Amino acid sequence: MLKFSQDGPTADKQMRAVIFYLTTFGYIDGDFDQAEKEFVRNYVRKLVESRVNDAVPESDQKLRSELTLKFTAHFHEVFIRFIRKTSSKKCARPCLRNRIYW
């Protein structure tokens, strides 16, 4: 599993980068289907769980659960916004191409 920075803002950027790359690979064949999207959502959840488990003591299961739910929902929303932006008919391929070749 990936290890994110202990610094919150840096870890946020790292997670967004992972979501960006997974989304880009999802569109590589021109069709980001439901199975691929579900894979990304599940992987994001696993990454969040891992990060929370590293940061919160095992004795505080309630806090672990709350943070996992909160941040999984947050990063799923990031994923959805990115899909909406890149899947518009005007943008899909040019947007991804421009982002890939910064």
C-alpha cells in the first residue's frame, strides 16, 4: 500500500495525484466503464483506510471509522468532479492530453 506524507496538505495532494492517474488510465481506451470506476473507488477507500490506520491509534476504533468515512467521501467527490470535468464532450481527450503532458 502507498504511504502518504505525514503532512496533511501534502498527503491531500498525493491522493489527488493518485486519483488523477487512475482516472487517466481509466480513459486510456476511450471508455471509462463502471467496473473501472468501481475499482478506483475501492482503491481510494483502501488508501484512506491505510492512511487513517497509520495516523490513529488502534485503540480508537470509533475515530478511525469516522475519519475513514469522512475522507473516503471527500476523495470520492474529488474523483466524481474530475470525471465530470474530463468527460464532457468538448473536453475529454484534449483535457487529458494537456494534463498528461504538463
